[in-house]
Amino acid sequence: MGVDAVLYRLVRAGPGRGRPSYIAAGVVADPDDVLLDLLKRVRGGGRTPLLDRVDPLGELVVGTEAVPQLLAELRCLAEVAHAPAEVDRVRRLAQLTRRCLTSREVEIRFEGD
């Protein structure tokens, strides 16, 4: 029961084509619960209010306006990451998040099982 982080990019519909939609443009998968375990370690400490809202059974959408906060909270996550797999997961999540800094038409979704 991991929490995947998925970068979605907005695809605008043309005239008469209906609503715009999102397509996956990147993912940091968590099949072995590494990210979920890290989130549990920092939860409730007051330093990661955005990450505290990640639901292992639901979805949390983080728009571009919250990316600076998410990047700051990922630094807190990096402080508790010790095993190589943990450090790698936080690094890859930060890389995915930084991609949101260059476009307003993206969002990150933390998707639980």
C-alpha cells in the first residue's frame, strides 16, 4: 500500500472537444512503501503540513502554487531519510516536483492504493 507521486500535465481541449484533461508526465512509484514510511516519520511534527495531508488510501493534488511549500517540506523528509532507497526516493520526488517550477499547467498528485 504505497503512495505514488505522479506529475500530470494539462492537455487543453480544442473548440467543441469538451473539457481539458490531464495526462501523466512522470511518476515516482512507491511499490515498497518507502515514501509512505518516510511520511509516517514526519507526520504531526508541525514542519510538513502539506505532506501530512497525504492519504495512503486517497489522493492529494498539489498545484503549482504549492510547489515552493512542497519543496521545503521535502527537505524535512530528506532529514529523516537514511537508507539508500529512502534518499533516492526523496531525491526523485524533489526532481519531479521541480519540474512544476517551469510550467503552470502541471500538478503533482499523491495517489494512495
